[in-house]
Amino acid sequence: MHRFFLPAAECRNVELQLTEREAHHALHVLRLRPGDRVAVLDGEGREFHCEVVAVVRHAVRLQVVRTELAPAPICKTTLLQAIPKGKLFEFIVQKATELGVSRIVPLLTERVVTHLDEKDVAHKVEKWRQVAIEAIKQCGALWLPQIESPVTPTQFLARQETIELPLLASLLGESRHPRKCFEEFHGTHGRIPGSAAVWIGPEGDFTSSETELILTSGAMPITLGPQVLRTETAALYCLSVVQYELQAVR
């Protein structure tokens, strides 16, 4: 079944309407016709099974037949990702969305070579959000991750957010296998964490001062094995491990 996305505010009635980008895809790529069945995701846990009732030049009207609701993830995972060069961040957003991340925070670290002005930031964040939307449509995830504006590690930590299990992908000798962190948390609390975060550095890793700052905030250094991974590989590795461990300790 073909999937489309509409913001939750546009999904409050029994009749929905696809316009602009979604309508173009429905009309000119999929060539939908009245009677066809489609699904609409609102990014907030709801999937609407719909029937096409009318097709006009720039819009597609849908009748909601059935609604399914998925609860929010028990553990909300944040990816704190240093921005790599080129379009790699779009790849990371896509794969992180498929792996069930709840939030992506782009990091402007000392070794990040990408420079963004205020106008660039708004454009980039919207582009990354569209990548995430396309990803949930492809994989069927019902929760759209939040994509934040880029910040420095210092700016993020100044918020003093409470994250129950913060992890730092690290090359430090005292790094532990991530499973140890999950087992320790479960042994102490008897449950999985309600929130987790993974810090991923840029090419060349975080600087020593950044690493010290992140560790001082309470993040636990974890090893990703004997190889030195590229930043995008490290992100996928960590999120895959986090999802696996969250499933394993329930």
C-alpha cells in the first residue's frame, strides 16, 4: 500500500486531502484513481487507511476507512551527530529514522568543516525533515523524529536536559561495550531507560576538550570495536546496537 504524509493538524477529519508535493506524487508518479487504497501517516503515531474518493488537478481527496495508533517509543533516543561534509548528513537522517530515533541534533563541533549562516540553517533543517518524512513513508514508521537546528556541544549541554542513558562513541581506552551500560542500568532500575542519547563525533573525532565536556556531563564512553569507523558508520552502528539492546532487556 502506498504511504503518504500529512501533518497531524491536517488529519482531524474523516476526509483528508493531499496537496502540493504529496498530491504531485500521487497524481503524476503513482497515477492514483478513485477507489485506490492508500495509507497516510501523521508522524505522531497514527496511520490512516484511506480510499481515494476524488482526484482533481492539484489535489487528491481521501476518505478515512480505518485508523491505527502506535504508542510512543518507551525509550526516546536522541542522536547527537556532528555534521559531516557534503550530503552525508541526509544519509544519516534517513537511516536514523529507519532505526527508530526520536530526535536528531546536528552538532557544530570544532572539527566540523561545514559552515552555516542563519538562512542556510532554516533551509537545511527543512531539507533534513523532508528526508525523514520520506524515510517513514518508505519504512512505515509511525513516529517522525524531531530534527533540531545545529548547535555546539556546549550549547546543547547548557540546556541541562535529563537523559537517563547518555552514551559517547569513543576511542578512549576505558570505553566499555554498550551492553554493559544497558545491563548496569537495568540492574539498577529494573527497566529500560526512558531516554537515551548517542554522541557521534566528526572525522577526527571530538577534540579532547569536547570529549572532556561530554564525559563530565555524565555520558558513558562506549567502544565500537577495534576498527576506526567513519562518522556515518558510527551513527548507524550505535543506533542499531541501542535498538537491539532495548529489545533484548525488556
